[in-house]
Amino acid sequence: MGGRPLIGVSTYLESGARWGVWELEAALLPAGYPRLVQRAGGLAAMLPPDAPEHAAATVARLDGLVIAGGPDVEPVRYGAERDPRTGPPARERDAWELALIRAALAADVPLLGICRGMQLLNVALDGTLVQHLDGHAEVVGVFGHHPVKPVPGTRYAQAVPEETSVPTYHHQSVDRLGTGLLPSAHAADGTVEAIELPGASWVLGVQWHPEMGEDVRVMRALVEAALSARPAFEDEAP
């Protein structure tokens, strides 16, 4: 089946969104995400929050899945007490996106987690998080940059073999790796900046925000994996 693969990107609900004369609750996604999917050769589909039991049916219609960045994961999800510096919970979003991740893993649908999405991937596989670290979000509301070094031989290193400067904004990170996950990039301070799941068709999480930069290689790798994972259909006779 030809054409660009369909890549779903998780969105979130915000109250008080305004356009024209309207101020209503809206399902939102920063425009950088669909633009990055499009620049990498995919079709972007925004996935509004839904009941977790609908995650498998949603993923079944996709060629690939992106879990977008956002608020802190509630510590109860990984059996931890809340640090005072951890943000308020987003329970419905946690439940929906964890269900999407687990559905993608079960169906072997190519998956990319971005920032919070990487953290949720780790939690979905029984990993834990560092609830606060310094130096990765220096100014509130402003993306910084720092170098990230790939681990040789990993899936990430295949896509981006050299050390690169990446757009970053986070104060939490991976602590104990989830079951089966391997680190595939690090920051200079040792923070795990990318994780992947060997044995799956294509599963990668990155701690930075590629949608805020110009480098499309990570997203292009997802798009190519999604295209390769499509089942082969024979043309039907008229």
C-alpha cells in the first residue's frame, strides 16, 4: 500500500483556549509536532484524549505513534512519593497515553516518545523517574540546547551517528530503566537522553524536543519504520 504513512500524535485538553469570539476547552498540540511529521514524510493525525479501553482500536488504524511532551508523570504511576518540585497530576492524560503506549507495544507499531513521552515509555515498562534535576530547563518557558552523544550500535545511533546539540526543556528524567529498555544517548552530565527497546520493530524515546529544531532524522526514522512495517496488500482485481 503506497503513500505516506499515518502517524498519530497524542494531544491534550486545555480549558480557556481562545479563537475568534470563542473561549472553550480544546484538544491542543503545538504545531511543531505535526509539522515535523510532515517534514519527515508522514501524514500527521492528532489523537484527542479518549478512554484507555479505546487505545488498541486507535493504534490499529495507525502506521506509527508519537507520544508528545507535556506535564510531569504522576509519581504514583511508578510507585514513588511526590517530590515537592513535581508538577500537578494529569491523571486522565497519563492513563490515555500509557494505554496508547502499551497498545503500540502489543501490536508492534513503531513508536516514538518525546520528552514526557519517553518518560511514560519507561514507566509503561516498569521503570522509574528522577523527579527533579538541574541544568536541563534553565529559564521557565524557554527551550535551551545541550549536546547529546549517541551510544554506538543503537537504533538511535543509526539515525544520528554523531554528537548533536538538541532543543531541551525538562526537569525530570529516567532513573531505573524499564524492562528490556536500553539507553541509546546521554547528555554530558550522564543523564539518559534516549532509550530504545531491542527486539521491537521500532521503539525509541528521546528526552529532548525535536519538534523545536531543524533536524528531522529521528522522526524520519520513525516514518521509515512505519512504512516498512505496513502489511503488503495485493491489488484487488476490478
